[in-house]
Amino acid sequence: MLTLLLRRLVLGAITVVIVSLLIFAGVEALPGDACTAFLEREAQGALLEKCRVDLGLDRSAFTRYFEWAGGAVRGDFGMSAGGTERIATLVTDRLKNSALLAACALAVGVPLAILLGVITGLWRDRPVDLILSTSAILAMTIPEFVSATVLILIFSVWLRWIPGIVVAPADYPISAFFPEIILPIIVLSMVMTAHILRMVRSSVIEVMASDFVQMATLKGVPYWQVVFRHALPSALLPAINVVALTVAWLLGGVVVIEVVFNYPGMGRMMIDAISDRDLPVVQAITLIVAVTYVGVNLTADILTMLLNPRLRTYHMRRR
Amino acid sequence: MSGVAQARSSGRMQRLWCVLRDVAARPSGAVGLSLVGFHILLAALGPWLVPYDTGAMSSGEMLETPSMAHWMGTDHLGRDIASRVMLGGREALIVTGLATPLAMLWGGFTGLALGLAGGRIDEAMMRIVDAFLSLPGILILLVLVMTFGTSNAVLVPTLGFLFGIPIIRVARAATHEVIARDFVAAARARGHGAMTIIAVELLPNVRDTLMVEGAMRWSWMLLAFSSLSFLGFGVAPPTPDWGLMIADGRIYMSLALWGVLGPVIALSSLIVGINLAADALAKSLGIDRARKAVI
């Protein structure tokens, strides 16, 4: 068990190192650097050279990688290309806003998805399952900007209940984002509910058909006790990984939704940085998003290991 | 020799036909296939069917409500919305239609090769694949498009490359399920080369999984393509494109409803159609798609 955990941790760390190398090499490979972006096209010769020396871009890529990666470990991503603001302070506000949106969407989506997933799994191929499963495919596949636009059309343009866009800037307190945040929460939780629901459904169907559940049923255990005591603990285990993927997706900036609703999170910051050709910011955001992805998945894997009934009994037997 | 090859290929066609018939026999498959077929036909024949030139602006007829002349009304530049909706999927279908097979080819082949190779190479390559998967795909796409432009010559290889990476994982996992079987060991004992084993022993066994995966990736690629246009980084303005039309039409939503509703219905019906067909295909081939659903 311990070796399994350690192995998983080491693999995660290796992935993070490779990711940082990929990002650094990728940005290096792009034509132009922070100086050409900052000084625009007219910069040539001496001015460009001076800027490169000032920003330390004349040193070898090797040195700069270690400096950048070392800074990132300490939470320091350097300055944005404009040279005016620290990337770390810029990112903190945006990350907080993305986390707020993610937390709200998860609070709505996960319980709903598990409930509906269990219902569709237990009543497989009945009308309730057909209706919910079909709606799930629709919710999952219709592009986010389409469902967002339709919601804005209904609730903001026709009914005039909720404003269609967020006007508060990134550094405002959480309360400033209500009630505008409701529509993006609805769109996000629709998509994630659909994904988690499908996973839970197929997992419930599989576990309900498994030997140990059949055994419990044959021994005369009442149906609902079979469901709650025997089936669900195993059936919900795979859901952890899907939830983790959802969390990573939400924190990584749901670019399109944040643009549609003008929400000042990581996704909008990404788009702005790319439009401004602000490579240091792009580099920092990519690394943060990638590390979040690896971290959340790692946590999910470890949680699954700890909660897995098979590994648990093994552990207890040894004690 | 040629007779054998012919017999084999006719058998293959027959199986494809059987699968297709089975997919069409399911309600979701029938709906999905007709939606996809309709959109492909529309994209192919659209240029001869549209009532107006999609770029023709008319300053006297801006933001008109639906009428006999313009049955979805006109947009903020006085262009006929119905014509633009009919042709709005062409670019998306051309680009994703080329990029999806590309992604399946390179992702599938790499996955099969890694699964067959195993050991250290496999382990090391998978770490790189994991690293790529943890990067936000839309960000890579945006950076590349910003740098190299939005021509199809850039979009097709970029989308093909990015969407091939998750296919590597799927193909490798599918290969692992067959690699331990006796017929692979037998082929190795007969001294067949890696390419022969991949083509003759492995590919037929992972083909179904790859086909379902490819159908799924196609719909996601369409989603990525239209998101890119929606964000203003995709198709260049005079060309009609649903994502772009929705982005433009949003501003005038309360005045010209169909400028948004038209492309919304068109894009959703195509993507839902692909997914319904993919779902039915998965069921026909006996593959559990929900388990592979990764955001």
C-alpha cells in the first residue's frame, strides 16, 4: 500500500517536471520573445539588445529554465511582459475567482450527478433512465457557449431576472459576483453533472451485476440495504476520478464560459495574455493549470486507493 | 493473391455495412446518422442551394425580422442569415473531417506501437503523454493559432496532433488487453516483425475501440473549432461560421433573434447527431463509452 502511494507520488512529480520542461521549451520555440512583444516591431539593434540584457534574456536557455522553475516553486513567476505587475499578484485574484466558481458549480453538480446517476443505474432502461440519459448527452455535447447564450437569452433578455454579464473587476470581494455568477454556475454544473452521471450510472450497473451483490441478494438481504451497504460504496469509487477531472477542468479556467459572462477568472486571464502576447503570463498560467491538473488527479488516485474496500480489508487483515 | 485480398476487403465492407445497419436500427443511431448525413449534404451542396451570397451586405436591410425574402432575417451588416447558417458548417466540417483521421492515425499507431514495445520506452513515453494531457488544450491551440495564423494548413495538423494524444492512451490500453493473448505470442514466435504484428494481430482487435474513440474525438474537435471561432481566433470574418455568427449575433440578440438561434440550432444538431451516432456505434460494437468519457 505504502509503496503504491509512493510510486504514484513519484510519477506525479516526474510528470510535473516534464510539464515544466515542455512549457518552457514550447514558449522558447515560438518566434519572438518578451522584448519583441514589449517593444513592438520598431525595436531593432541596440534597443532590443539592451532590453534582452536588462531582462536577462541573453543568457542560456538552461540557466533561464532553472531560474524560472526555481522561482515558480517559491510562488514567484516574475513580471508580466509590460514589466509593471507581478504575475503572482495578478494570478492570485483570478485563481480565487475561478475557485469560487468551481466551488459553487461542484456544490450543485456533484450531489445532483450522484443522485441522478444512482437513479438511472438502478432503473436502467426504464423511462426515467431514458429521459435522464438522453438529457445528459444533450447537456454534455451542446457547446458551452451555445447553452450560455440560450440561458442569457431566456433569463436576461426575455425574463430580465439575472444580468447576463459580470461587471465586477477581478480584485473585488466574493459578494460582488452575486447574482451574476448564477448563470455561469448553471452552465458549468449542467456539463459536469452529465459527465459524472454517466460514469456513476455505468458503474452502478456493473456493480449491481457483480458476484458479491448477487450473493447478498441471494442471502436475503433487503434490496435497499444491498444498494446502500454493499453496492454504492464500490460503485461510487470510480466517480472520484471523474470528479477530480472536473475540478481540474474548472480550476484550469473554463475559457469560453468566462469570456461569455465576462467573469474575471483564470480563463479570461489566459485569453487576455494571449491577445497581448504576454508570454511570461501565458507560461505561468499554463504551469499553474498543469500542476493543478496533476495535483488533483494525484489526490483522486490516492483517495481511491485509501477508500477501495479491497485494499482496505487487505490492510486490516495485516493488522 | 489479388483474389484473396479482394475477398478480404469485400468481407471488411460487408462487416462495415452490418455495423452501419445495426447502428441505424437503434433509435439514437438513426437520429444521429440522419443529422450527420443532413449536415454533410448541406455542406457539400450548400453553395448551390443558398438563396443569397453569404458576403453580400446591404445597408438598407440591416437587422430585419424574418420575411419571405429573408426567412431568418438579416444580420447587423444586412447579410441573409439563412444563407450564412446553411454554409456556416463547411469550414468546420472540412477542417475536422481532415484532422480527425489524422489524429486517429498518428494517435492510434503510436498507442499500438507503445503497447507492443512495452518496458522502458513505453513507460517514458507515457510520462510525456501524461504531461501533454495535463496542459490546457485550448491554450496550446490559441498560442499556436496566434503565432502561425488560422489557415486550414495550420488548423488541420494542430488539431490532429492535439486530439491524437488522448487517442494514444486509449489505443495503448486496448493493446494491453490483447497483447498477452496466445496469438500475439504465436506471431512473435513465427518471427513476424513489429509492423506485421501491429497490422495483422493487434489492429483488428482494437479497431472497434478506435472507431468509437474517433467518432467521439470528432465531436470534441468540432467543439474546439467552433469555440475558437467564437472567441475570435478561428475562421476569418467574411467566411460564414456558426461559432463566429453566435459571437457576432449575441450583441444584437434582442433585435435579430435568428442571428443567434439559427447557428445555435445548426451547431447543436450536428454535435448532438455525432454523439448519438457514436453512442449507438459503441453499443453496436459492445464498448462502454461512459467509462471513457473524459472531459
